Amino acid sequence: MAIHFYKTSTPSTRNGAVDSQVKSNPRTNLIYGQHRCGKGRNARGIITAGHRGGGHKRLYRKIDFRRNEKDRFGRIVTIEYDPNRNASICLIHYGDGEKRYILHPRGAIIGDTIVSGTEVPIKMGNALPLRRGFDPKKRIHFNRYALRHGHT
């Protein structure tokens, strides 16, 4: 993905850069509205913590953190920005027609195939047990490892 640098036309655009990603509307069955409670008000509606209100309305994307289906191949279709976690997410299309969001693995591009299971190759984006992928001689970067089984 290319990084787009802004032309300095105002002081706010000086040294600004964005990561170019696919612009697409989020899947309607994978999002829901998030109630933003508080906004610095107490139960009577009086401001008790200043400068906490406003902000842009955000939709919460359901992310598949478990990825516990074994030997299911999926293809990365879009890469989007998730405003709730200040990170990029990927929309995955599985072979049976199911669609899910996952956190974007570094280096993964649109069209890559990912799979989760125990006997899958060690590749960026694949989900496998830690005992299978750990080799101290190889320099492998780990992402999203759990201290207890089933907890991410």
C-alpha cells in the first residue's frame, strides 16, 4: 500500500500522510451502532468532565478474534480503517460464502489467501497454535497470541 503525502496548503496539512486503503462501505451484517454514553455528563445531564463531547458517529465492526475454524480458506477482499481501534481490518470471504472481519496482518494485500488450523504453513495472516509455529532458530513475528486457550 502506498503512503499519500499531503501538499502543504495550510498549516494543518503540513507533514501529513495517510495510508491508501480500499474505500468501501462496511458490510451491514457485520456492523452495529455503538451507544456512546456519558460524553462528560452525570446522571442529571450536567457537564462534569469538560471537553469530552462531540466526535464523529462511529459504527462498531464485529471482528473475528478467535479464528477457530480448522482448515477453512479465506480470501482478503478489502482493507479498511476501523475507527474504534485505530487499526486496519480486512474483510475475508470464505469459500462457503461467509464473510468476516479480522485484524489486518502486516504485509497482507488484497487477494491473499489465509487459513487457520494446526497443519497450515507458517505465513503472515495464517492462524495456527503457538506450539506448531515456535522455532527459536527462525525469526518469526507473532501476532495475537493468547496466554490461555481460547482467550485472545
